[in-house]
Amino acid sequence: MSAITSRARIVWPVLLGGVLGGLLGAALTVSGPPAPAAAHANLVGSEPANGTVLSDPPDQVVLSFSEPVRVIPDRIQVVGPDGQPAGPGAEPSAAGTEVTIPLDESPDNGTYLVSYRVISQDSHPVFGSVTYSVGAPSEVPALPAGESDTEDPLVKTLVSIDRYLGYAGVVLLVGPALALALLWPSRLPRRGAVRLLWTGVGLVAVSTVVAPWLQAAYTTGEPLTGVGVADLREVLASPYGTAHIVRLGVLVSVAVLLRPLIAGRAGRVDLLLLAGLGLVGLGTWSFAGHPIASPVPAVTVLAGTVHLAAAAVWIGGLVMLAGFLLRLADRRELSVILPEWSRWAALAVTVLLLAGLVQAVVEIGPPEAVFTTTYGRLLLAKLGLVAAVIAVASYSRRLVRRRLGESRPREMRLAVGAEAVVLAAVLVMSSVLVQTTPGRTESATDNQLVSTRDFAATLDTELYSLQVLVEPAELGDNTMHLYAYSPTGQPQLVEEWRVTAGLPAAGVEPVEVEVLPLTDNHAFGELAMPVAGEWELRFTLRVSEIDQESVGVTIPIR
């Protein structure tokens, strides 16, 4: 048993100092000024704005996102009023947070659909559509047959399952490796532990190999059977693909270095090499997910790596303890194993909580996002599970301190088994969380959309149809564009424009708004809305010497 204690003395100070030192640096970095970035990009605006009616066709469409994105080949298209592709004139291009779609000039009036699908920094697909109209609105065109701007639910589910299998493989790899290196009595057979270890290697390998195929289907929106060689090549050339190639290379190296450990001949250099390679391999999960796209990627990648490492040590150690050591070791061996494991478990829990705190501070954003976003609520559920398992772990630790674990191994096995089961549920929750938009992104996007919620309305009379666009439809100064069309959809000549704006509920009587005609059917004005409330706008258009008609609309200003 002295070999167990001596090996622990070799690795314990190295890992404790490195992990806690790294996390201290991470916490200090978080307190500094963050760089502007976000994970799980969202569309925050477009030019032309969604729903805008234009007099002349634009020569390009610009989509603005909450973080830098990459274009997916052949997944951005513009559909004209006739349902046929209306462009683009050249390949769309991404520059930072903006995607530019060049357009061929189209003579057709009506509504155009811009369908997009891009990749955010954290490897998640972002898809949707916006519309704009030229001349007069028409029915929104549908995407061509076989095209979709949605996602395949089966593919999304399989992506989460693949991540869970990867996490489970890490647990089954780290747990037996840790037990064989530091806790395993020399008299016990190693066959069961070795089988479990190779099962972990196999799960990580399968998960890593399958992931690019699933990612190709996930990003393109195609079913699994629709993934082509070009799609796979695109994924493998991305940062996501690089992370998985590195992970596979690390796994091969680890498999080679496990041989002396399995034979019981691993020395200090072998253990340190395995620990170093293991941290590099675990870091690939962070490089292919939310942490790489955070405001402080160096911090969140480090925190995510050690968080996964601590979870693997804790859960994997519990599996080995419940499955083998508590069942096979005698009382004398348990008197050494249990205190040593108790120290490792305490370190793992400490690192897990500290790394999780750093991740939560960065990913949640404003405190209210804990309760108002899906990510925040899932995180609360995960914390509840962790709190429950820590309570069970405290009971196990008391058994160890009182040396009851050696005399009552069955009771110890039940407690340890309960810990492992609940922590398996935590892994499931983690697999879901990595597919969920972080709270800071969801809340920031909501704020951006609220602050730029352009108001658009179509007001019909017997003489004309009036398109009203107010930007940004919020407190303070606003701009107003008016477009007049005949009942048949042709530009309507307007002889005179008159507009009033008032807020009767707040005692603001209707006042005249100065309007500048820009073309025969297009006028521009500026609105000052200094008070929140339901503002009433009244439009009177004279279309001939004797024909005029008035129409009104209410704009909510918050």
C-alpha cells in the first residue's frame, strides 16, 4: 500500500498547484474589462430592415449578428416574389459580425425572402429569414422545394447524445486510470478496471469520429443521409474539425502511454505525460463549444477544461470505488484507499465548483438572466443536482473520517453509488447546456432587438395603401418613412402629405409633423417622442385636387 501513497504524493501537488493557480488567474482576468463577443450568435439587424418597403431594389443585403460568423456554402439565398431565386449576384461573404449578400438588379416588384444559415464561433448553426419589399408588398414567397431554414430534430438530438457519450467515455477513461495509478492494491486483479478503461477509450474514439458527420448535418440542415464529402470537408477545415482531429491524436498517444500504467509499471514521467495529454484532450471540448466564443476565451477555455477534468475525476473515481474497490479490497486496504480518495474527491469538488463559478459568471451575464433565460434555468437545475450529490458526498466523507467505511462497506457502496447516479444526470444536463444559447447572449440579443424594434405597418384606404416605417420606435428622436401605393399596388402620386402625432393619455395634444417629399410616393419626416406611451399618428394624403383621405395608427413607445 505504500506505493499508493507515494504515487499520490507525486501527482497531487503538481495538479493542485497547476489547477488552482490557473483558476486564480482566470478569476482575476474575469474581473478585468471584457472584449466584446458572444456565443451562439443571433441576428440583431439587417439592411434593408425586416419588413421594409423600398422604392428601388437594393444592390445588396447586409445581415448583422451578435458575434462573428462563417458562411455555409449554398445556404444563403434570396427568393423573389415569383418564388424563383433572385440572386445573389456573387457569393455571400462574412466580415466579422456582418454577412453581405450581393444582389442582381431585379425588375419585379413585391416581397423578397432572404433565407440564411451561418455558423457562429461556438460551432452552432444560426438560421432564419428576413423579408423586404420593392414597390409594394406581396405574399411572402416560399423557399424552393427541398430547401429548409429549420433544423432536423433527430440530428440535434443525436448531437447531444454524441456529446454525452464523449463525456461518459472521458469518465470511464479517467476513473480507471486514476484508480490504477494511485489507489489500486497490488494484490487485486486489474482485468475489470482495464476493460472499463478501454471502454472509455472506445467511447471517446467513436464520439470523436462520428461528431464531424453529425456536425455536417447539423450545420447544413440536411438529414444524416444527405451529408456529402464537401460538407464533411468543410467541417474538418473549421476550428470545430481541428479540435476533433487534435482530440483523436491525443487519444492515440494516451492509448500508447496507458500500457505501462495497465501493467503497473508507470513511473513519474509516465503519469505526468498522461496528465498533460489528458488536459490537452479535455481542452478540445472547450475549443469546440461555448467557451471559445466568450468575451474572455482564454479564461473560459481554461475553466471549461478543468471543470470537465474535475468532473471526470470525481465521477470516474466513484465508479471505480463502487464497482471494484469497495467490493474487492479488504479492511486494511480500505483504510489507505478511502482517506486517499477522500482527499482527491475534496480537490475535485473544490475545482469543479470554482471552475463552474467562473463559467457561470461569464456565460450568464446579467444576474436576472439566471431566471429569465433557458440557459439560466438549466444551470439552476444542474446546480440543484450538484448540491444534492455534495450532500451525499459529505455523508460518505463522514463515514471515512470515522473509519466506518471499512467496517460497513455496503453502506459506503450505496452512498458512493448514489453519488455516481446523480452525477450521471449532471452529465446529461451538461450535454443539453452546451446546445443552449448562453444567458448573456440571449439577454443581450433581446435588449438589442428591443432597442432596434423598427415599427412597420400597412394602412389601407379606398384611395391608397400607406406603408409606415418608424425607426427605431423608441423614446427620443425617430425617423419616419412613408410610402404610398394605389389599391392595385402601383406607386401613388401624392399631392400633399399631412401628419400629426400626439399622446392623449399623457396630455400631449396632436402636433403637426414636418414631412419632406422625396419622390412622388415617398416622404420622410422626423418624430420626437419624449414620453413613453401609446402614441397616435394621423396621416392625411391628398392624391388629387379634390381626393384625400385620412388614416391613423398607434405606436407603442417604451
